Amino acid sequence: MKKVIIVLMALFAFQVTAEAQILDKVKRKVKQKKDQEENKAIDKGIDEIFKKKDEDTKDGNDGDGEEGSQGSGPSVTPGMSPKKERDIWMQRYDFQPGSEILFFDDFEGEQLGEIPSKWQYNKGNIEVVQIDGTHNKVLNGDLGHTRPNWEEGFVLPEAYTIEFDVFMADPNAKDKGFGSYGYHVYFYPNANYQHSNANMDIAHAQISLQSIVTGKVPDLTANDLANSWNHISISVNGNSIKAYFNDYRVFNTRLNTDGRPMLFSLWNCCQTGDKPVFLMDNFKVAAGAHPRYDELIVNGRLTTNNILFESGSAQLLPRSYAEINRIAKVLKANPNTSFSIEGHTDNVGGDSDNLELSKARAKAVADALSDLGVERSRLTTTGFGEAIPIADNGTPEGRAMNRRVEFVVQL
């Protein structure tokens, strides 16, 4: 199983929580090598905190919907049955990421005690530490204007998407007068990170964009999401911005400022004393419009990176069903055509293991399509493991591109 690396960002001051105490012990464990029995107890507690993780997803750059509009219907909640969660993601999640991955970081391969190599920050103190359990490495620190380590002069294109997983801790945690617990994304209309023109605040079950709009997931409270993982998706197209909290689109609006959002940074503030838990994982930025599904019929092949699995497993992540459902509609609209489903992996792990994993993943996709009404007899599956890369496996972005599923028309 591939190690998943997440980002721990300790920010605001508030009363000591159980989670903060546990992570404090974890840091001492890494740095001071405490005795083994104490480590086992800490690790067991960490596993309990982290066991609820929801994994990575998709967005459209098209500007449909009214400004400030939200979705409707039920939303994913912790503890929901897998089938119910799958159905909700499939029915409601219209986010699709851009087709070209510009930046990806799951923090794989980072050195303990070091600043993560793909990020810059203006102040504070950040370092990678390690725990046992589902999440093996975390970033511990005080974050200030942290951003991807782009080349000088780089700006994002007109249309792009941002995705990441966040761990929401105690919803009652505050930083002693400065604000409530949450994550922040600042957007800039220039290449030098000066004078942000849009500030996005991500709290429990809601996302706000300055004073323009606040979108909340209906029927959920902050306590519903306490101590759980959530997936955040953002779609930018010019001055239009959509934001998603898990499966739910919380707003679709347009900035009323000059200059489109060209860059972004992550922000936290007001650190004094004890701090709440801040964790981030699977950060992805992609450019361009979302895939055109009619390419499968016109060109005979469609490649997607939007069907996601548990790391090292053929278990589909629930949000993958949104993409699978879109492809199922194309397949059902062409009932006389057969298709081959091909699985591909990156080069992490052994050759033979990756080959078997790619075959199992292709079969899992075929089974999911069959569950959605596509005749199983029209689908064949195969896997190529890491044998046919389409990008450089030496970079996180390249590995993310190589982890893909391809659909090929069978003549």
C-alpha cells in the first residue's frame, strides 16, 4: 500500500483538545524517540482520529447555474452506508477537474523533519513528521502564505481547478478573538502575490468567498463533520468561481473585482498557545477544460484520471462514481459498440504487483458500469501496470497522470 502523506498545519490558539494532545505526542515521538510502549498507545489513538478519511474528485469549468446558486438534495455524512454514499456522489457531484495536471502533492517521499520540497512559505515553521497507521507522514507547523513552488513569473491559466482533502477538527475551536477554526485560500490577480482580490474561508460544512457569498451544506452542522476528512473542490474560469464541499456545490458565483485569480496561497493566522488540528492531503491543481466524453466515440479512445481508488487497492473511491456515471451515459447511448477498459499505474511498487493491480482496477470499473446498466458482455478488461507511461514517473504530477483508466472502442 502506497504511503499517503498529509499536511498537518497547526494554526489558531484555543483550548487544548484531545486531538492536539495526541499530535503533540506524535511530534515528540519522532523527534525524541520515546519508548516503544508509549508509541503503540499514541498510534492507536491516531488511527481512531484518522479512520474517517474521505479521498480526492472532480469539477466542471463550464459556468452553468446562477450566480451564488447551490445544489440541492441530501449530502454525504460520516458513517453513511457505502451504497448510499456512492449514489449521492453519482447523482449530485458535477465537479470535473482540468485535463492537464499542473501541480500534485501527496507528500510521498518527503524527508522527516524537513520542509516539504514542493512548497514555499513566508513565515512560520513547518516540517514533516511521521506517525503509524493509515497516514504515515504529516506536516506539522505554523503556516503563513504557503503556496506551491511555482517557477518565477508563473501564473495559472484562465480556467483551472484546485482540489485537496482537509481534516476538520473541533468546530468550537477559536483563536481567542481572531476568528473561528477553518482553512483559507487567498487568490491574487498578479504574479507577485500582492493584494489578494478574493479570500475563501473553509469551515465546517460551509465555504465563503469574502462578503460575496457563503454556501452551506444543507442539513449538516459543524458537529456532523467534526474529526472527519472532507474533500474540497474549486473551479475557476476567468472571474467565475465554483466551490464544492464533499459532494455538494456550495456556491457558483462571479468576482466583482478587477483581474482574474492568477495565483493562490494557503493562509492561517493568529497562532497563540495551544492550537487546533489542521491536516491537508492530496493537493492537486489542473488546467484546461474537463474531458469531452464524445471523444470516446469520435476518436475511439478516452483517457481519464478522474476514476480514483484507495491507494494500492482496486476499491473505488465514492466520488469516482460521478465520472463513471458520465461515461456510462456515453456507453448506453451507443448500445451496439463494445469497449475495452484498460488500467494503468505509476511505477511505485513492483512490476508484477502493479500489473495485477491495474487488471483488478479495470475489472472494478467494468463491474461498476454494469451496475449502472451497461451490458457486461460489451465490456472487456485488461491492465498494463506501469508499462505504458504517458508522463514522467519521476515527478508527483507525472505519476498522477500515469494513474489512469482508458476506454477503447472495440471494432
